Amino acid sequence: MALLVHKYGGTSMGSTERIRNVAKRVAKWARAGHQMVVVPSAMSGETNRLLGLAAKLAPAGATQDNGRELDMIAATGEQVSVGLLAIALQAEGIAAVSYAGWQVPITTDSAFTKARIKSIDERRVKADLAAGKVVVIAGFQGVDAQGNVTTLGRGGSDTSAVAVAVAVRAAECLIYTDVDGVYTTDPRVVPEARRLKTISFEEMLEMASLGSKVLQIRSVEFAGKYRVPLRVLSSFTPWDIAIEDEAVSGTLITFEEDEKMEQAIVSGIAFNRDEAKISLLGVTDKPGIAHQILGPVAQANIDVDVIIQNVSHQGRTDFSFTVHRNDYARTMELLKTSVVPKTGAADLIGDPKICKVSIVGIGMRSHVGVASKMFAVLSEEGINIQMITTSEIKTSVVIDEKYMELAVRALHKAFDLEQSPP
Amino acid sequence: MALLVHKYGGTSMGSTERIRNVAKRVAKWARAGHQMVVVPSAMSGETNRLLGLAAKLAPAGATQDNGRELDMIAATGEQVSVGLLAIALQAEGIAAVSYAGWQVPITTDSAFTKARIKSIDERRVKADLAAGKVVVIAGFQGVDAQGNVTTLGRGGSDTSAVAVAVAVRAAECLIYTDVDGVYTTDPRVVPEARRLKTISFEEMLEMASLGSKVLQIRSVEFAGKYRVPLRVLSSFTPWDIAIEDEAVSGTLITFEEDEKMEQAIVSGIAFNRDEAKISLLGVTDKPGIAHQILGPVAQANIDVDVIIQNVSHQGRTDFSFTVHRNDYARTMELLKTSVVPKTGAADLIGDPKICKVSIVGIGMRSHVGVASKMFAVLSEEGINIQMITTSEIKTSVVIDEKYMELAVRALHKAFDLEQSPP
């Protein structure tokens, strides 16, 4: 019998019928003797509805100022969810109590609409658990030191669940969602994609940031930092499946490196077609040049992903990076008007029709030749590699977007990902 | 320039367009130099929508236990309203900040779904006002000593507004609603009904409790007790009418008895056709008989309105009272099975087809013959009076419901209510 945190996403909470199913599932775990904390999201569509009302009243461009009020409004979605889930649990005969973020309290900084959790007071929750109650805590929200309501940004409920799990020292944090786990790659691209039974936190971080949008990346960082085992599993299995089966379903994200030893070198293929690449050619290679180029971009609030600068020739080098495709035109304009003149770049070129494909695997640390095998596979398919970056457990290439599916399928097959590890 | 509290009902907050109008109206007052606190209700329909979701999940009959969760859910309606109104005010260029009940805090007892306000900490509000901000406070809700969210029951936002006005020592509390004031009687029954420019708190209490559903009765009690002038006025006038005109519109509910001296003896005719009368005939007239009859009724959570017991003859008396018509059958059954046998009543009779008509006026205190004039008027119309009760400023009669309109019109005319007072 363990202390467990369950997290249910907006789709799982999308109607009273679905909330009743969540309650039946949680009740099953509680009756089996587990101490249960549940962190639900707002009912699907509710956060958008609320922010849509606010958008109708806010003048364009004034969003900076009204973050505090947007958080007041958005936080109500989860508050409704916890109340409804507590009532549904009571209807199942399970003692349950709901808390908004400020009631726990979950204390955050004051960065409205994207706050970060600073601390969680676990005492009230622990006392309720000791009294035999299921505790239902609103995800996505907290309260700052001045007593203002804050929210953690989209997907923040995952982070709430993990942070609560850390605070109460839960044995595991189970993230119920509308997929049944983490796959070797997107099954829509590679039908042979296989669900991973386990994945390391580091791999999951690379997979998440590369577009496997199963979990909010901050929640994975958090879980990894505090060593809370995370499990991603489906909320659409029948609520009354046996606990023994449910407890090992989905994908376990773990810090146990031992388990990984037996596994494949490459765990998955991630990809992202939302990016655009930009290159400044022949810039003077002197200290501060990277900041001179990317400083104005960061100031314009444009996120940069891949950054590549190779060795220089005769004091000049080429500087490349990628941005979200939606920011491509704005970034090009910004560079043309305020960066190119100052850096003396010979040319500015860009391409929005690219994609990034990555192989991810903790085994790459100890196995040489993984990257070169990737390049060989792409070469065999006649795919030209435009950019390359690597990290300890990831190798990414930028290629023409029309080759994306071909590249992902070829790599998935070449690294034997469709078969279970030995 | 004064410190004022504005309260806007759910209809006034019913859409983003209407919220924008509220913001423009409040902005007009703020720009004129007034310190403004605004207490809005939830958008119309929202509280019902939220409680409807909860009702789908709660098993029938378990409502006693889940009051705490119902309040968590229902309170979000007003929280959304304050956030939206603050954003709309900011869009008008007015500095504004919103607060949920727990943030002020508005402290209540723990009677979930029908809590009573115990205290309001005015310091945060006062500091914001001093800093030139409009303060928007969620109506209908508070927080108990244990940090649980509570609500004040239907119409509770009126009480919130008055309580806030008391706490901040506002010069006046303006209740914006969908009617333009308090009338001498219901204009749908008497087209000549006239809007009262002023009415005393005591008269308003009698009018409110008798069915002029303009204000929650507790808010009037509260305002009277703490001597805060209340004004009921329409939120459907154009937002940009001159403040001088708006400030004297509607009906002022006042504790200034002086103003009343010039006015009519009778201020209005109230009526209620939701009641049913019940009589126990020939009960033994001994100490405790009233409690013996009404104790079981109260225990069954049935509200009793009028209660009449006349002098007894030969040790026996008739005991009559009225209940809401919806409770009629249940009350009759209860009396038949558990009261009649014990009290030795000779007979139990009842009639759900009655109505109550009342004349209300603070002038009745000092003028004899007002009640007898009422009886004379009804007699001239051939209306039989079934029951009579009186208080200091009110005389009520129970009559057959088919005579209600006739009685109200005749009384309205006889007491010269269609004409303005001299």
C-alpha cells in the first residue's frame, strides 16, 4: 500500500460522465488501501472559453498588464474540476476533500500566467490522508507571497502533480492522459512504433522538447530533479481493470539507470516540423558576435532552438539557428534591419521548409558510432543533411521537410525500434 | 467626491458586451473623482450551470455532505466576473484590481451554501483605493476560519456589497439591477404603480419579505443595522448619462426618518400568492401547544410565514399558519400523522388557493385607522378576509387568490399611491 498521486488531463475530465469514471478509478485504488492524492485539470475547452471571454474585453497589446486578472479567471477552471471530482468521489462512498492551490498552499513566484512553484506546504494534505480522505488538489495554479492567484502556464497541471508528489513523498506519480504511453516515435508516421515500458528522465526530456507532447517538459525536469517515478498511462482503459495490470501499464519514466542497461542504445525518434532555419553568412568571428546576433532576437521574445556556429575561415564564420516557423518572417525582418548592418554579415539566408529529426537514447553515451550510423541511414535514402547538432544522449539533423516521414521511418527501422528489446 | 460601492447583478454582467458597459459606467464615476469599490455577481446562468454539473455527480439526498464542495464550485462564477470586470476597466484606462472573497478576506461562518459574514478586513481595499485603484470584489462568497471557501446563498451578492460598504465606510451602496427601483406595488398588477424615490429600511424589509424581490432581505437588514444608505437603480440606462441624474435615480433606502415625514402613510402594497394556509381547529389551549404543532414542521425544514392564534373558548382554540404552497401537501400529511393525534385537534383544514396582501408604511405607526380603512376597501369590493396579522408598519390579510389583483388595485387607489406625495 503506497501513497500515490494521480493526475487527470482535461480530456479525462471532459464531462460529468468522464469525471464519474475518474472517480470510480480513484475509488478502486483507494479501496485497495492506497493513500490517494488526485490532481485534475480543467474540463477540456474550459480554459480556452475563459480566456476567450477575457480576450474580448482586453484591448490588443495590453496582455502584459492584465496577467494577474487572467490568472484569477483561468484558475477557476481547475477549481470547478476539484469540486466536481470530490463530489463524484463522495457519491462513490469515498471521503474526499478538494483544495484550490492557495488553500494547500502551493506557493509560486509572481510571474503571472507562467509562474513557477517555490514551495508546497504538505501538512494539510498529510493530515487529510491520515484521516483516510482522498485529497483532490487543483492543478495549474498557486498563490504568490502577496496572496495573488497565479497559474503555471499551459500544461502546468503536470508540473503541479509532480510537485505535489515530491512534497508528500509519493511512491509514484501517475499521469493519466489520452495516449497510453511514450512511443519510439509518432505512430501516425511509423505504424510500427512501439510503446516504451520505461524511459529515462533524460531521454524523456529530449523526447518531450522535441515534440512528443505527452508531458509538460517542466514536470519531467522536476520529477528527475527530485527522483519521483513518473508513469504516463491512459485514462481510457475501463476504470475497473485490475490494479495489478493498471499499475504496470503505460510508460514508466525512471531514474533507475540499471533498468536501462538491458535496453536499446536508441530509445526513440523525435521530430519537429514547426521550425525554420536562418543563417548569417560571413560574419566577423570576434568575441560577442553570438550575443550581437541573438540578443535582439531574445529581446523580441522569439525562442531560438538549435544554434550552430562552425569554425571560422579567415576571421569570418557562418552563424545558423532555428526559430518557430510562425516567428520566421519577423526574425528575418529584425535581422535585416538591425543585425546585418552591425555585424557586417555578407549574406542573410533562411528557409521555413525544414524539419528537425533526432535520435534519442541514453545508451549513446557509451556507444560510439551511433551518430554516424544515423548519417549513413539518411545518406542511403538520398536525404541531404543541412545542419547537425549533438548532445550527450541526442543527435539532431535539420533536413528538407519533404523528407521527414522517410527519414523517421528509415531511422526507426535501422535502430530496431519496432522490436521489443531483448 | 465620495467612497461608493456599486453592485451589479448577473443580468448586468450577462455578456462581455454588458461587462464592458459596466466598466464604462464605473469608469465614468471614477473619472469624476469618486473612490470606487465594485461587487459583481456571476454572469447570469453561470451559477445554475455550475450547480447543474455538481447535481449530475451527486447522488440524490447527499446534498447535506457536499456543501463544502458545492461552494468551491459555485464561487468560481463570481471569481470569473471580477477578473473580467477588472480587465474591462483596465481597457478603459482605469487602474483596477480584483479580489476573491478569501483574498480580502471576507470571513464567514462555516455554514456552507448559506454562510453569514462575520467580518471584513478593509485594509487591503483601503490601500488600493488610496493608490487610486478601482477595487473589484467577488460577491456571494467568503472564507471560513479554516480557509474553506463559503457562499452566502442565492442573492448573497447584495449582502456582500452592503457588508463591504459598511467595512470601508462607503457614503452609499448603489445596487444596479434590472428594475429601476422599488414600486408602490407590482406594475404588472397595477399599471399606475409609482416608483418610490425613498423608502425606509423597515418598509423595505416588509416589502422585500412580502415578495418585492428587488433585494436580498439580509442585505437590507445589514444596511439598516449599520446605517448605510442603499440605492436600487437600473443598470440598463445608457452608461454615459450624467452622474448628477444617475446619482438621484432609482429608489433610496434610507434611515433618515425626517424625509419620511412628508410622505404618505402607506408606502406600498405587497402581495404573495405562493402560500397555503393550514388550520388546526379545536386544539386544547395549554402551554406548549404552539411548539407541539410547529416543532415537527420546523424539524421537517418547512418555513412557516404567518402564524395566528386567537383567544380560546372553553379551553379550546384554533391555530392557523401559512407555508409555501410547495410544502402544503407535505405539511398536511405531517400534521395528520404526527400532530393531530397528540394535540387532540377536532379537525385539520387547509387551502392552497389563497394569497396574502399587505399594506406597508412607516406612517402607520402614528396614524390610527389605517388598518380599518384597508378592511373597508376590501369589504366594498366584496372580498372576504380569511386571516389578519399586523405589525408596527404592516397589515396583512389572507384572502382567496382569485381576488388578489382586485384587492391590490383597490388598495393602491384607496391609499393614493398612484400620485406623488405632496
